[in-house]
Amino acid sequence: MKKPFILCCITLLAIAPAYFSQGKPAKAGKSAANESTITDLEKSAWEAYKNKQADAFKALMSKDYYGVYAEGVKTLDGELADMAKSDLRDYSFSDIKVVFPHPKMAVMTYKAKLQATADGKDISGTYNSGSVWVQQGGKWVGAFHTEVKTQ
């Protein structure tokens, strides 16, 4: 349980300086996007994954994307490979929070309740999830995602 958290922190610390060094600081109450924009992007990524739309999912993610899970760290190619072996039947989000530590960076945390199988095993349940979205070339893309099943 501590290892994924540590990996998550290390990844965030590694990518944060690149995004904090760009652009002007955000004015109070202003950001390049709002909470609903980021939430809609996250839901679009889940829908693409659920429907096995690899091209749509890939278009939403940074080429430098990483995911951290109990089974290990995945690149975008790893996520796409797992998509083919997964069956996400249903999902819902709750307790959504989005913050903008920088105008070109959004951090989203939420609970995801899902009905799914991976490699033929039932992985249904509630997961504490987090994603980092960054603005690259004027477009918001997913740079990082993690989730851990609740106890």
C-alpha cells in the first residue's frame, strides 16, 4: 500500500517543476479550465477505456503519460494493452475534487465505483483515484493516473 503512494508522490514531484516553471501564476479565481472541464475529460477517458476506443483514449493522454497501480507503473502503451484485456461494464464517480496548482495543471481526486474484470478476474469495487491533467499545446491531456481499491 505504501509503495504505490510513494511512487505517486515521486512522479508528481518529478513532473511538477516542468509545469510550475511555465506561464504566469494564476489569478485568484481564474484558471485555464474549470472543474467541469477536467471532470468531463476524465469521464471521456473512462468512456473511451470502457468502449475499448484506443485511439480516443490515446488522444486524451500525454505521450509521456504514466499510471501507478498496485501491480506496477504503466506507460500509455501499457494502459492500451490492458484495455484489450479488461471489461469495464459500469462506473460512477463521487467525492470529486479538482484543484489547479498552476494554470496549466489540474489535479483531480475522486472515488470510482466500478463493475469490471481484468485478465478474467473480478476487480469490481470502490477505488480512491487521482489524475493529473496538464495543458500542452493549448490542449488538456492526461499525464498521470493512480487508483487503489478501498479496504
